Amino acid sequence: MLEKIKAKFFTGRFLTFGLIGGFNTVLAQVLYMIFVKLGVQVSLASIAGDVLSMASSYFLNMKFTWRMKPSWRTAVTFPLSYLPGTAIAALAVWIISDVCGGPEIYAKLLSLPFTIPLNYLVMGFIVKKSGGRKEETK
């Protein structure tokens, strides 16, 4: 079991995904904080930040993580890979801020240990299934 986890998550691909995800997380977090400061409800602010950072995530992950050429098919199905992580993040920020009274501004960051591995697994499954192409070779 431990070997399967290591084989899946201790790879250059996961590191690349993590670096791209780090950039997109910062982008989504900044957008989330702006929306919260503007008075948007925290769950909606979380979803809006995620949705707006999705475009850069798509292009960067297709090029560097999955080494696939972007296509209309993957562009349409790519957002599906975000649904589980976005839903969990929205639920987490609601629980942290509204239910537990935690700091709204940082609630999204606390959801990351759950959403990052989930997004990687779901994105890999959806992109490979919808891609219909072999990966590019270097």
C-alpha cells in the first residue's frame, strides 16, 4: 500500500503539478481574499477564486504536468476535475469560518491538505480519459 502511494505521489509529475498548483493556489487565494474584503459570502468567494484561476491551471498543467496539447475536448472536461476539490474547499471554508468561527480570510488555506491530492487524482483521470491523444514526448 505504501509503495502504491509513493509511486503515485513521489514523482516528477506530482512535483510539477504541485508547483503549478502553488501558483494557482496563490492566485485563487488572492482572488478569494479580494472577494471576502468586498463582502462576498465566503463559500461563494472560494468558488469564484477557484473558477477564475482555472484557465491558467488548464494551460500550465496540460503543457508541463500531463505533456498534452490543449484541445477543445480537454478544455471542456478539465473543469470537471475541479468539482470535487472546489466543493470540498467551499465546504471547508464554510465549516471553518461560519460553523467554527475561524478566520474567514485564511479558511481556504486550511482546506489545501485535502484538496491538493484529490485534485491531482481526479485531474489525471479526467484529462487522460478525455484527451484521446498520447502524451507529448520531450
